[in-house]
Amino acid sequence: MNELRDPRQAQAFRFLRCGYADGVAELVYAFDDGAELAERIRFPDAPALTAERRVAFEAALRLLHLIAGVSYYKAGVPATIAVAGWTPDAATAELLDTLYLHGLAEFAYRNGLNLRGRIRFPRAATTAAPASAPALGLPRRALVPIGGGKDSLVTVEALKTTGADATAVWIGTSPLIAACAARSGLPTLNIAREIAPGLFELNRRGAYNGHIPVTAINSAILVCAAILYGFDAIAFANERSASSATLEYAGQQVNHQWSKGWAFERALADHVRSHVAADLDYCSLLRPYSELAVTRAFARCGAAYFDAFSSCNRNFRILGPKPADRWCGQCPKCHFVFLALAPFLPKPRLLAIFGRNLLDDDTQAAGFDALLEYRNHKPFECVGEGAEARAAMATLAARPEWREDALIARFRREILPQLDAAQLALAPWLAPAGEHGVPPRLAAALTWIGGG
């Protein structure tokens, strides 16, 4: 087997095989006839699979293999995609084409690539619909992914009010996430993902690199976990703002959060029910709500987490330095969470959480301008819409305890006069709106999230 030094010269990206034994799933890929790239997912204390669940698990594992391949495909983006041993049906191929195109849109923008028309998964020639997946009689309990930030903790607290049987689950080794999961009081499940070491070597040699739709990968891992451990729901914490694009490039909307958006949620939920298990629901409990509405709910219920949570992504880097405390105070996530919490928390409480006043620091102006979409586009980060950031800033500009802070005062002088006052109200952002996929048995949590 030849060593491939530069995947950008590859002719094909190959899905070689996937397998599972003794709680470990292995996903194997290669560029052309180059060295194998083997990723492993470790499911702790995994129970034995019944015959019926084994069929569903194998379907989920194949889907995971195809979705997780995006981490490796993007190193070279060759024109040919090959799947060994089987051919996906048309619906699966279409799901993957869409995921790779939109999930890699930011990556393509930053690398100056145009992936439209380039990504095409192989598909079976038949147009006949596959047999529907069976119902497995999965236990009525929910997996709740924990990310260490406010959104997933609101989902936890909302489910607790309904009496739902829920387990906090996370992927990786973050101590911060583990601490938040422990605070939740829920049973916990920690799954390990070991990315193929060869990928880091390819990156070192100059492979393409950049943002991938990691929520899609984590979702596919949790579909496997739900079948393996016996859960009939996976309840993510993605709000409606996640569906908003950052900009347009090469005739395509570019959304950093595409795999957190409604289009992907709906597509994966339908695919799971038709191809894996008819009684497994995949949804986001926060979908009808804006970031500001979710932040209001967190201010109301999150006191137990205030000294433990963090939305600062620098805490979750695979490589590189992490902040000395939970908040770097410089990144878009720190800026947005500070701004979004400010209308709903007493000022001293908010400053105690962050250890500083980010809105009284002139050096932070450019970062907050980007959130407001003032002279810049929205950051490539998991932050709310520019319009809701402007509503939050306008709310603070009217409050005596905030209005003289450096960036609020600047907002009042320079930015506010250019805005339409009728579009700056906070109240519309706090009401639910739009579609969601929350099943009826969990719907009571939606009412609690929107409570005043």
C-alpha cells in the first residue's frame, strides 16, 4: 500500500469498511491506494445487541461511516467518492451529497474552493424505495447531548420538568463538559471518539483543512448509541438562529451552523425513521426559539451552572492552547453569550461569571460590531442573528446601569441612529416561531422553555 503525501492530488476518496466489536466501532478510509485512516468510536459498557437491534445498529453504523468521512474527505476533496462493499440507495446518497456540500460550505469559502457539482456519492441504480425500517420497541427515554454551554443545559432542565427519563451524553474528554453533566443530576454517558492520527499528519503536510459539520458526526454517533443502549429519542439543543446563513459564496449560502439547522435536523430525522428505526426520534428541543429566548431561560434556571458552564470554543480545541479560565473574553462566543445574557441577569452576576465587563472595553469593538453585522458579516461561529444582537444592544442602551459602558455608549452615538427603532424590540425574539420536530411526548418542555 502506497503512502499518499498530498491528498489534494488524489483521484478518489474511498470508504473502505466499518465494523463493530466489544464496544468499539472502527471506520476506515483512504485516498486512492494510500495508507488507511482508521477512526474509532468507543461505547463504554456496551450491552449485547439483540438480533433485531443488530440489524438497525449495522444500518446506523454504515450511516456513521459515511457521515464521519467528511472529516477526512475534506483533506483532499477529490472528484471521485467510492464506497466499498455496498452501494447506498438514492435517498442515502442524496442526504450525503447535501450534507457534504452545505456542511463544507464554510471550508470551501475559506479555501477558495467551489464544491458545487463536485460531490456525488455513488447510488444504487434502482429507484425503488427501500423497505421501511421496523419499530424496535425502544425504551421511552432520551439521550441529551451536553456541550458545556447554556443551550444544552436549558434542554436538560426543560426535560427534567417533564419527568422524562433522560441521560446526559457527550463525546470526547472535556473536563468542563463532564463537570456540567455531573451538575445536571442526570445519569451520564461519555463516548470516546478517536480521530485517525494520520489525518493530523496529512494536515501537517499541507492538506486542506477547515470547518466540518461536527454536529452531524456527533448526531450519527448518537443514533448508534440510541440503538445500542436503548433510547427512543435524541434531544439536541439547536435553536432556530442556527438556520441563518453568514454570507453567500459561489451561489451558495454559507452557514457555519448548517448541521445544527432545521434543514439537516429534518433530513436526518426522516432518514433515521426510514432507514434505521421507525421509533427513534431525532430532534432539537430548542428549535422554535431564538438564542435570546434560550438565554432568558438559562438566566432563569441556570444558577447551578453559572460557575461551571462555558460556551467559549477555545475550551474545546483538539489541538492548541486553551484559555486559563472558562472564558477567553476575546472570541465571538464569549462576546455573544455576554451580550445575550446581559438583558436577563443582574449586571454584578454577569460580571462575576465572566470576571470582566466585555462591554466596557474599547478593544472589543470589532468583535461586537461583527455580531451586530455592522461593517462586517456575522462571525463564523455558533452565535445568534445580527438582528437579535442589535435588539439586545438596544435594550442595554436604554438601561442606566449599562448605557455609559464604553461599547454601549459608542453604540448609542454611532450605530443606533442608523437603525430602525421598530426592529429593535426585544419581545419578538422571546416568542416561539417556526417548525420543529419535537415529538408529542416531549412537547411539554417547549412550554417551559418559553416561560417568562
